[in-house]
Amino acid sequence: MQVDPRAPELVTDDFVAMMNATRLCVLVHDAPTKDILWANPAACEMLEWSVTELRPLKANDMSSSAQQYSRVIGRAWLQEAVEKGASSIEWHYRAKSGRVIPTDALAVRVELAQGPAVMVQFRDIEREQEIERELRLTTSYVDALARHTSTVALMLDATGALRFATDTAVELLGARVNEPLGELTSYGRLRVAGRQATWAEALERADPVVAVQLEVPRPDGDPVWLEGGLERLREDDGGLLMILHDVSDRVQDAVRRERELHRENYLARYNAMGDMAMAIAHELGQPLAAAGNFLAGVRARAPEDERLAYGVDSAVRQIERASTIVGSVRAFVGHLEHVRQVVDLNDVVEECLWFVRLRADPAGVEVVVHRHPDPVPVRCERVLTGQVVLNLCFNAIDEMAACAPDRRRLTITTGIGDGVGVLTVDDQGRGLPRDPFEESFTAKEHGSGIGLALSYRIITRQHGTIWADRLEEGGSRFGFALPLAET
């Protein structure tokens, strides 16, 4: 160590004064015997003994009674300092009052005029240990919040950028691990007070807390719904904390309940219309028969007028079909669950084509049919199943009437699946905004949905299934499947 020659020389009394003034506790032990030779005032104050009282004490008199602080271990620690020059340890001293004091102790060999000694420097670390325990506890709480609970915690800045997200949040948001998180609104739609909101609107209403919802879309299923609060933090940089919980099950239950209410509403309308249909069917038989007779009389009196004959024949055909439908409606109140009739779906399509083209030609819709090369025998009520085909085709024609002429194509396909006969109707319209069999039976502005409701009822009562899909190339596909008859 270099000493400034201009500085006054320190004498022994100066070093003693400094030792007495320091708040670091110091004990001096004789190297061979380990007896205490001297203690500074800070050590005497902590241990509550004077130097005179300390000198005859041994390790067991002034150390914790725990096994790891026994006299043997204490002497070994001091001996290590004698042999190696220094040795550190966490040692628990015991004061005169019995108080156990945890300390961080360092033993150093020093050469005194009377021979080698061990100087032990130690300080009270009880408060430090308490702080360390509190930090560990806090860390465990934070770790539990971040990794082991369903709570979603997000830290954001005033621009809506994510500063921090718990592991649960990263997983639910679909973020990539160890990559920048980006903007909150890039992961989903933010809602405030039940409606979609921008980040700026949510930030303005956070005074200091606002209830929010976050809808996170999923490409392979239903969206994830998160609900909680956005709160401004009391700091100058404008940070915000968002605490959310996954409420997807609750939201999806509400959606299912709403769908059931829609379905019950349509079924109620279906029942009411069914009663009306039965009443009408009961009264229509005689007028239809009379109309057929009148037309037959006209046809007999005008055999040479081809145009008149064509019109009369077409009217008779419509009346005959109306009579057949009326009869089928009456039968519909019976037990369709036990259908014994076996019908080829190809024949059902062939019977419906004349009516489909009659509706399609004025709208400029091309009708294409792909029949299965083999018969498709299914168990069903022939006329009512044909009415389902007509309903699906008429809906498709109405949908394409507003489309460009090159997209007005209706495709009817029959086929055989796994134990079922399948019929599909494809259009090139706008596509389905939602599944009509899940939410509402109609997407038409002035539609009642009774056509699809009846179709659903007819097919399901015959142990079949009916569905609707959105086509990737645009447009929609409606279809149904009925059990194949045993051959």
C-alpha cells in the first residue's frame, strides 16, 4: 500500500480508535487455544457482554445450541483460518440475554507481536434474512400467478403494446414464446360495455378501471373469450395492468341457449303452421278435384289449340302434384319414424327436375345433375323427400338470382356414403353467413324459414341428417343423408 509522505503517520492508538469506532463486530482469538483475547465495543454491544466477561467464554457459551454451531465445528472453522489465512461461515451467536443472532462471519489470521491470532469480523444478518425470505415468498407468489394459475395478466403501455404477459396469457393469446408480443388488438377483438371497441376507447374509459372483454379467434374452433378489467397504474410512464379470466365456457353456454331459443321459436312456428297446413289440406281436396275436372272439360272442348292445350296440361300437372302433396301432408302426421317405402334418390331427383327447371329458367340459372351410376335405395316418404329437394333447390335459385350470370349454376349430386344415401345441392351464391340449422332457419330478409324448418323435420324424422356448409370456392352446399335400404 502506498502512503502519501505528506500525510501524518498513524500510531497504534489511532488504529485502536478506529476499531472502537467501527460498527463491524470484531473478536480476536488466540490462534493455538482459540481463547478470546479482545472484543471491540460493537461486538460487546451485540453480545451483551463486556470484554472481561467474554474472555473466559467458550463456543458453547456464546453460540446457538443447534448442532451445526457446536464447539467442535467452531474450533474447526477458526483452525481453518489459522492454516489457510481466512475462512468464512454463517454463524449463530447467542447473546447474554439468550437471543440468537445470525451473522455473516469472516475469520482471518493476523500476526501480532505476541504471536499469531485469529480476528473474526461479523455482522448481524437477521434483517437481511427476513428480507430474503419475504423476497422468496413474493417471488413464489409472482411465479404462481405467472405460471401456475388460470389468471391472465398483461402489462401494457399507453399505445396498447404488450410489455409483459404471464405464461397462461401467452398460451391463450396464441403468441410465440421468446418473441416480441406486439399490440394487444393484433390477437383479438376488444370489447367494452358489450360492444367492440378500439384501444383508444378502452384507454379513455380506464379511469382508473374499466371492465373489458377480449375475443381471441381460433382457426380450428370456437374463439376464446377473456373477461376482466383494465387499470391504470400509479406511475409516471402511463403503464396499464389487464387482469383477465377465461370465460369461454360461460359465453358458449349463452350462445347455445340462444340457439335453443331460436330453435324452439321455429319449432313453435312449425307446429302452428303444421296445424294450419292440416286444416288447409283437409279443405283443399274438393276444390282441387273440381279444378281438375273443369280443366279436363276445357281440354276436351279445345283439342286443336296447341298453346291452350299446353297451358291446360301444365295446370293439370300442377294440380295433380298439389293433390299429391296434400295427401302426403295428411300422412305426415302419422309415424314417419317407421317408413317402409324404399325409394331411389335418383328417381326423386328426376321427378323434381321439371319443377326445378321451371323455376330456374326465368332466373337464368343453369341446372347440372350428377347422378350416382347405381341406384341409391333409401327408406323415406317419396313425395315429402322430393319436397325437401325442391326447397333446397328453390333456395339456391333465389340466392343466385342476384349474382353475376356466369355464377348462376345449380349442381345436384347423388351418391352413397357409409350406410347412407346422400344428396347435395351446390350453388355459387354469397355463401352462408352462419349455419341455418344451428342459429336460424333463414338468412332471407323476408323469409320465414319454414321451408328449411320443414325440411329439417322431414329428414330427421326419417332417421336422416341434414346440413349446410360454406364452399371454399364460394357459394353454399346443402345436403341430406338417409339410411340405405337393405338389399
